[in-house]
Amino acid sequence: MKIRSTPTIIVSLFLFLLFALATEASADAMKIAVATTGPEKDAAISQQAGRTPFFLFFDDKGNLLETIENPSRDQSRLAGPSAALFLAEKGVTLVIAGDFGSKMKQALEEHHIQYVKKTGAAYSAVQTIIQNR
């Protein structure tokens, strides 16, 4: 059985650490969810965060990643906390909507998700947020 040389072990350890740091840096990147009335990136921002028809997900550069219908939209109760849990599971760090109910605000805070009230088009709001950070 051949034993690896010290330089090979050092290089392997270095590459492992580099990969770990790169993964951690990407995990810290901002992921933005916008509550919208439609599935397009220029859709209007919804007034109701918890019962919004759609969530649009953007990366920290303003690129639209995906559009998903809100699974909590038609819940009879606790739509806001349910939507907040969904967003946390998607890795969201910031939510934009016209308004947030008190239960949704509390749930977002529990999941360490920031939230901002905005009106207008989703893409435009995301660009404004990114430019101001």
C-alpha cells in the first residue's frame, strides 16, 4: 500500500479549506423574495405578503432565479407564518412586499429574515435595494 506524500496532503487540505470558504461566502449571499401579483419580473408588488399570489426570487445581483406560486396563499389561518417558513426553507434573507401582518413579521424575525415595505414593480424594487446596500 502506497502512503501519500506530505505535499499531496498539504495541497489536498488547502483545496478543502478553499472550497469550504467559497461555500460559506456563497451561503452569506443575499437572496431576495418579492411578493407579487404576477409571475413576471416586472409584476406589481403585492400588498399582502402572506397571501401574495407569487414569490419571485432574486440573487444579490438582481437576477431572477425563479418564480413560485405562494403555497400559503389559500390557508384559512396563519398564512403569514407559513409563508415565512417557506421563505426560510428557500434560503431567503430579505423579503419585499407592500405590507406585512404582525404574525408574519414575528415569524420572519424568528427566521432571521429581513423585510422591507415597497410598492411598484418587483424588479425595480430589487435594483433599488441592491444599489442602496
